[in-house]
Amino acid sequence: MSRCKHTRSPEHAVFCPDCGARLIQMRDEVKVPVPKKHGKKWSAQVTVNGERIYVDGDTEQEYYAKARAAKTELIEIKKASPKVSLGKVIDKFIKDNDAVLSPSTLNAYRSYRDTRFKRYMDTPIECINWQQMVNDESRKVAPKTVHNAFGLVTAALDHSGYQKPKVNLPKKAKAERPWLDYEQIQEFLEALQEKPYEIGAILALHGLRRSELLHLTADDIDTQAGVIHVRGASVIGEGNRLVDKDTNKNRTSTRDVHIVIPRLSDLIAGKEGRLITTNPTTLYGSINDLCRKSGLPQVGVHGLRHSYISLCFHLGWNIQTVMREGGYSNPQTVNEVYRHLAEQDANEDVLRMQKFFTSKKTSSL
């Protein structure tokens, strides 16, 4: 702290008594609490980064040195660490994971980055009121969208070493999955004949996911053996372009599905290359349009996959067979997602029981 060469200055003097030079630069000095002597130690509580810490020293000078070092280090850290915005954290997460995440997942993440929490994207992480951010978005979009978008936020924060914020998210309503029962499937197939999207709809009625049927070529269907070889998938990537993947959703998704609708073999006769060439959105819309005109539930592509599973249960298939043909890895998923599909069969069982007790023989008892 000394600014001159004299050595006889008192320890805490502000000016040198010999030359008048300022010994302590009061303006630049880091302020810390004045210590008190407790036994042989000089100590006090110092506030560092919002927390009070205990600092002591064998001498008063040592205390001041340690206390100012703690405060100065914090100041230097703050100066050296520029504030990072939420948008930049998300951009880093997407960039660092673009080689491992599915193209469709990346496409969804980029969409959330551009459309969700927009007013907060340029705000520094430390300045965001997370609950307020969630509340604002919940007033605009469905709970499921908020959950998905905030999932990206927390993943990005964790990736950059930030603590995940604790917030209350809106409750998601349990969505009912539309499907066709076994009678409606027959009506649908009848109305579907000769439509340009017939192959796509029939493949979905074999339990194929949208990504799986979009990937299929004529060579993947062996009409002699009566099987569909499901190998790989095609998903919507950046710019709504179709991206081919060598792998399916999970290990059990790579499978051979038995052809159960004979019409499929007739439709692919003489076909070459990719079987579905229409836009996936067009396929979805065409199926729903046909359902609407036929007075059937608008099930889309994935709803036809559910319809196939409902038919499997109606016909009494073993759950292991359903899992193998449908490409499921977990029986609990099948039970939880499709347990409502047995309602029609259960109702018919009740009707048969009621009919039994209303017959002439039993009614006379």
C-alpha cells in the first residue's frame, strides 16, 4: 500500500509523515468489515456472493488481506465472466449435439428455439424469472408444448453447467388416442380402395410407425414370404426435408412384420424404389379427410397403428406377439397405452351376459 520509501510511517497511516504521500488508496480499496479480536485471532463475517463467510487472521493485517482477497477474487470473477443469454445456451446445446440427436428431434428443438419463450431468449441466465417465463408461455400455448419447450431449456442449462430451475409446469390433459375398432377398419379399407395414398394407409394398418413406412422401398416387402422387412427410418429434418436413418426407434423396432392385408401384395406389384413419395403431412391429411367423409374417427397415420393393435387384442393375440409385430420393447407400454382399446370387447361381453339373463328360459326361473 505504501507509495514512498520511508519506513517509519505508522502502520495504518493514510499519509506519510515525512513526504506527505498517500499511503492507502482509499478510493480503490475493497471495503470489508472492521474485525474484532477474539482471543488471539482477528475476525469478522464478510459477505461474498450474497453469502456471509467467516474470515480470521493471526493479526489484524492478515485478516484484512484475506478478507479483501475473498472480495477481490469475486470481483475479478464477475468481470471475467460475461453474462450469457438463454438463446446462446440453447444454441450451444443444439450445436454440440447435432451429431447424436435424431434429425426430427433437432428440427423440433430449433422450432422451440425460434418460437417459444421469445421475449426471454436475449435475457442473461442470471436475470430470468423462470416461473414468470413459464407462466407467460402457458397463456399462449397448450401445456404439452410448454413441457416440451421447457424440457429443451433444462437440457441446455444442464449441458452448460447451470443449475436446473425449479418451476411449476401446467398440468397436461391426458390425450385420448383416436383409433378404429375392428368394424370401422373394414369400413375404412372399403373407402380406401384406389386412393393414391392407399399403400401408406395399409402399411400403417400393419402397425408401422410413420418414420418406418416412409423409409420402405419395394425391395423391403417380400410377397413370397409374406413379410415386411422394417429396417431403418425416415424422419423430418431441418427445412422439412426427409432424412434417412439406418436405425429405428429402438432395438426391437427392427423386425419382420407379417402381411395380414392381402391387398398390399397387389398394390406393390411392379413397384420400384421408395413406396411413399407423398409429403407426410399430405398423407396424414388425406387419411383424416377420408375418415371424416366416411363418418369415422380422424385417426391420422399413427391412429391406424393403434387400430392395428386394437384388432390384435380383439383377435386374442398373445402380448408377446403384439410386441414383436409392433416393435415394442416394453410390455408395460403396450398395457398402459392400449388398455382402453378393449372397451368395445368388454361392452359386448356385458351385452352377451344381459342377453343370457333376458332369454326365455332364464327369465322364467
